[in-house]
Amino acid sequence: MAVIDDLTAAKAQVAANLKAITLAPKPSYSIDGENVSWSELFASYTEQLANLNRLIQEEGGPFSIATKMST
């Protein structure tokens, strides 16, 4: 289960970053030849979140539990 725990922790971190940039959105800008695009950052975080959700689902995967009733 360590892999799922790591993926879940990564998902929480990405979600926290996404929350931070949506709580205080800033305009995109360019300074000293470096471009900062908040819409691209938002898109990157949402893509990471979707990928982590997919990986968590794949890693946890569908499973079934078999039970046996005694008579």
C-alpha cells in the first residue's frame, strides 16, 4: 500500500498548490525574459491532479473480497 500512500500524498500536495493559486490569482507576466503564465500553471496542476487520480485508481484497482459462509 506504500505506492498508494505516496500517490495520495502527491495528490494532496498538488491540490494544495492548486488551491493556493486559485485563492490569490495573479496575471501572467514576463520579466527578464522569463514568462509566467498562471493559466498554464493552473492547467498543469489540474492535469497532474487528473493523472494522480488515474494512477491511484489503477494502483488500487478494482478488487473483490470473497467470503465463505459456514453452515
